[in-house]
Amino acid sequence: MLNYQLDKAFAALADPARRAMVERLVQGPATVSELAKPLPMSLPAAMLHLKVLEESGLVTSRKLGRVRTCRIDARVLSQAEQWVGERRQMWERSLDRLGAYLDQTKPEDQG
Amino acid sequence: MPRSITHGSFTIIRHWNHAPTRVFDAFAKQDAKAKWFAGPPGCQLYDKSFDFREGGRETLSGKHADGKVTTFDCVYRDIVAPTATEAGRIIYSYVMHLNGTKISVSQAAVEIVPETGGTKLVLTEYGDYLDGYDDAGSREHGTNWLMDTLGKSLEG
């Protein structure tokens, strides 16, 4: 269960158009047409991408009159996923530094 | 904050073109470990201790840029040095405190496995994360984490 929701979120983010939408939404809510405008695709195609993001739980939308407004919803990251994500990220960063340290201190005789 | 335990685990695998003994030393020697095992940028470390042997303890406290204080308190449970051909491992349990409150109890296993041209490192951590996420900004935090991770995946 823990990794399932995260898998869905990352699968949704595996597409550049959807990443562009998420990056836009991190700055604040936007309408569907605002999200679609900078993308090199038709509005219906953009709406399909939006649907994937909504199904992943990363994005929610609400229709007010004729305008649908979308926003990011970080609740998809449950408490446990946040915990694991942060601890994992801490380790990823530490291991990045360890790899760099090993590179810098490599003895010459090990070529 | 209701009392609760959230269980989680994760595994990270890295491949390095460095000898297993060098990777092990980077965990085993205090000056080498200090080069990479630190908090995030801007984190000031203090109150360090380091006793790398089975039953030995390592502690590290850090004051983060935003003022929060975390402490890492670890006991080494199993230490096997690798050779050029045989895998080694380091297993330890640790407790984390945030601003004096115990937030997690974890066990981590680091496997250092020789492979052609270098070393495979497999880090597996199991954690009990205690009493919910004690941070009113947790949603923001989750988003930041997601974006950092996204950014990293884009760079790579």
C-alpha cells in the first residue's frame, strides 16, 4: 500500500507534459486552459494528461461555472510516504556525498 | 498528537567503481565518515561521538538552518568487513529525536558487496515512525520532497 500510491505518483510524473503541469501547479492553482497553453498539444490531449495526474492523486480540480481550476494535492503523500521519502532522501544525499568522497580520495594505484 | 506507529521500509542500491574495503572504511573511520555523513546544507553539527564496533554507539546532533535540532543515536549490532571477494555488512539500530521528541526507531543494514570493477552498496532501512508527523507544515514538506525528487530525476 505504501509504495503503491507512490508508484502511481511517479508513473504520472514520468511524462514531460505532466511534469510541466505539476511544476506550474506548485506555483499555485491554474485553469485547464492555462495549463494546456504552454504545451505543444491540443486541449483534449492536455486534458488526458490532467486526468492521469488526477488519478494519481497529485492534482485535484474543481469546476466553477465553465472554468475548471486545478491545484496540487500533496496529501497523496501519506504520512508514511513522507517519512520514508524524507529518510530515503537523506540517505540518497549522504550516499551521493560518499560517492564523491570516494572519487576524490581514490588512490592512484587502483587506477 | 495521538500515539501511533507508522511502519515503513526502503532500499537504496548504489554501484561504485571503488574497492569494497574503501567503501567499508568510509563507514568505519570517523574522519572519513564525517566527510559525507552530515545533515543538509547549513546544518551545524555538534555533540559527536563515534565508537565503531559491535555494541558501540555513535551519536550526532545537528542544528538545521531553520532552527530545528535533530539527534541521531545509533548502536552497531553487526559488523563484518568485506574482502576483495566476500561481502561485508554493517547493521545498526538508531533513534532520531526532533527538538527533543523521539520521532523514530529504525534498523538499517548496509551490505557492501564486491562486484566486477567495484562495489555494490545495498542500504535497507526499516523504521517505526512515531506519533504522526509533528509538523504543521507537513503537506508543504511533502510537496517539497516530491519536487526535490522530481528535480533529481530530471537531472539524472
